[in-house]
Amino acid sequence: MSETLGPLPPAADALSRQARCIALGRGEALMRAGDLWENLWWIERGVLRLFYLDRDGHSANKNFYLDGALFWPVTPALASEPIGFWVEAVEDSLVWALPWTRWQGVVQDFARWQTFERGVLANLLQEKMQREQHFLQRTATQRYQDLKLQHPDWAERIPLRQLASYLGVTDVALSRIRRRLNQG
């Protein structure tokens, strides 16, 4: 974490040294719907997907986190109420956990964390607004092309069916889109 934030205050540094390492195999859940989100997560290596299950049990991908990503419960409700989504490994992953409440306590006066957190929240909101706009105004082909520009590593590491779910199309439709783009 010090690579991202620079030197940490002593209490934050001490807490970060107590982080718990979790090895996840492909398909293994880090969090399940109904769990309380109690940790800040850092992905040392791997790919995780955040997804919802619909009433028929089909998954819909909401986001992906790859090597080096930090994510935490960004709203008070996410930190205090059972979550409505799942987070699972798309590939074998190594993830570190820090207790979120304790982390908040040791970084409350750490200006670099406050700046970093505001930047992450602003980016998250921007991505969500842009994704909504793209679903309303762009074709599936355009959404796939945008994804490849914004997240080139996703197209390389995330299975076709997972990308298709994120883009709101079937894997067959995405396969056709990719084939058409590769021919053109």
C-alpha cells in the first residue's frame, strides 16, 4: 500500500503489516450476498469479479478488480448492512485483508489517504455514470470497443462470458462482435 500512498503514518503502517493473506482459487468466493463487508481488500495478483444474482439465479457482472486494486465499502450502508452481491475469483488470486473500521481509524487524519479515497470515489462515480450512459446510448459493439480502450487488460484476462455479462450481451453475441471486428 505504501507504493500507492507513500510512507504511511506509524499506526497505519503497523496495521498494514498485520494484513491477512487469502489465496483464492478460480471460482472461489471472497464475499457472498448476505455477508457483512468488514475489510479493505488489496489484490496482490489475480482477477476478482463483483456480481449480482437475479431472481432466477443468473449472474450479472457489475465490476472487475485486477492486480494492485484496492477496494472497500465506500458507503456507510455497505459497511454496516449485509451486501447484496458476490465477489469471487475469476482466476487464482492472492488477496490481502485489512479490517476496514480499524483502517479508517488510523488514516482519518492522513491527508494522502483522504486525497486517494476522494479520487477513487470520483473515478467510481464517473465510471458508473459513463457505463449507464453507454448502456442507454451506445451499441453493444461500441460498448465492447470502449471497454477495450479503457481496460485493455480485461479483454486479455477475463473470460468471454464474464465480459459479455458486464456488457449486457450474451457470450454468443460478444463472440460475433469480436469476430466481426477482427475481420474488419
